[in-house]
Amino acid sequence: MGLAPLRLTALSLVLPIWLSAVTLAYAAAPPGPSRANQPPLPDTSQLLQRALANEKKLAADKERYECRVTDEFVETDSKGRVKHQSTEVNDQFYVNGIAIEHKLSKDGKDLTSEQAAKEDQRVMKETLKYSNESAARKQTDKDNQQVQDLLEAMMLTNGHRLQVNGRSVLDYTIVPNPHFQARNLTQRFAQAMQGTMSVDEETGELIDLNVRSVQDLKIAGGLVANLHKGFWVHVHNQRQADGVWLTDLSEGTGDARAMLFVHPYFRFKETTGNCHLYTATAAQVGSARAVQ
């Protein structure tokens, strides 16, 4: 099994959490109390609509970006000694809001001509698939269902406003919903996670998500999935000069297993940079610059 399937399986344990973090913040958290000389926290229903509208706008804006993504995956034994490590470098672009990665190298070596040809075919297939708005919408609907599952399983507390680099930021604490009975695997995992989240108030975009499992969890006695206390994931998004938000860091570590993911002790890190902004005719017009 290559690096990409391993990383994707590991991320699948908590991926819906960060994909839905913006929506989760506004659908699950009640308006917070105002502090002295500050207005109350925004109405959650209004912010939810703002976040959804911004995401719809970003789906088109992101298609002008191509970024370099580096994935590092390390498998260890129970004592933390490295057993295996892999690195992949990919170019990432978007089609109808769906991220597509084009592998460039693995473990420091460029793809062979045969591997490159197969990768080009795979990427073309993915691009054609999601160029169909119906297919892209189907994938989006699937993600939205995971959002709905998480909305029911988790709660946000301790909401407050901060000023960071001249922008208003909303901070929350993520906790399980104690009154909810989980119905599926996503909700079971969500109920084991706690952490923090910050959101850009103006756009509703996720800035930072940091969650960790606070209890052991076994599905079907550990045969289907197994998550140990301390499993950790951190995701950070960065605002670009034109207002588009892109993920620049995803990382995590822990002891977990799900279905065919048979390497329980692992850590991963995905960094995104060297983003370029293109016109509709694919002519590069400059480098994407992050703003503070």
C-alpha cells in the first residue's frame, strides 16, 4: 500500500471534522456573551449562511490556484522507533471545488516515464469526472452528510472574539455532545475528540483546528476500527492576498487503525506552498502571497 492510501485512511478518521469545521462552528454554537465595549458574537444562523456563500464563491476562485503539496508519513513501533517512512510531492488544483493531486515524485525520486504516464491518465480521469457538475455535487453532498453527522455529535463552547493581525477571529472549544447517541462510525469518532478551533469572523473561514482523542474507542471489538487516547490532528488555513483561503498545514500523530489501515502507530505532515495564481487561459499571473 502506497503513501497516499495510508495517509488518506489515517485522515479519514478525522477528515470530516476539518472539512466541516466552519459549518460546525455556526450550527452548533449558541451566540456567545458580549464582553465590555464589544458587540455580542454574531448570530449563528446568519454566520452559517455567510460561510456557505463564501465557500460557494471559493469553489470558483480556487480553480485559479495550483499549489505544491508535500506529504510525509512515518510508521513507528509502539516505542516510537521508525519502521518506515515515505514522502510524496504533488501538484494540487481544483475542479468544481474538488481538490485533485498530481503526483510528481515519491521518496525523493521523480516518477519513471511509465509511472508518469499512468499518473497523467489517472489525473485526467479525475479531472473529467469532476468537470461534470453532477459528479462534483455528489461528492459535495457526501461531505455535507458527514457535516450533518458531526453537527449532531459535537458541541462548541467558550466562544469569544479576538483581534489577530487586524482581523476579528472567533475562538471555540470543541467538546462531544453528552446528550447524543452516535449512529455511525463518524459520530463515534467525533465523540472521542476534543480540542479548539478558530474562525475568521468576516468570511466564516476556518483558521486553525486542533483536536485530540480523549478516550479509547473500539468499533466491533476493534475489528473494524480502533482509536487510542491521544490521537492528534492539527490543520491550519492561510488567507491569500486575493481573499482565498488555502490549507497550508495538516499534521497528526497517534495510534489508530481502520479497516485496511494496518500500521497503527504513525505520524503524518502535509505542507502546502509555492502556490501560483492563473487566469482562465492558464497563463501564470504571479505567485500566491499569504497575508497576515
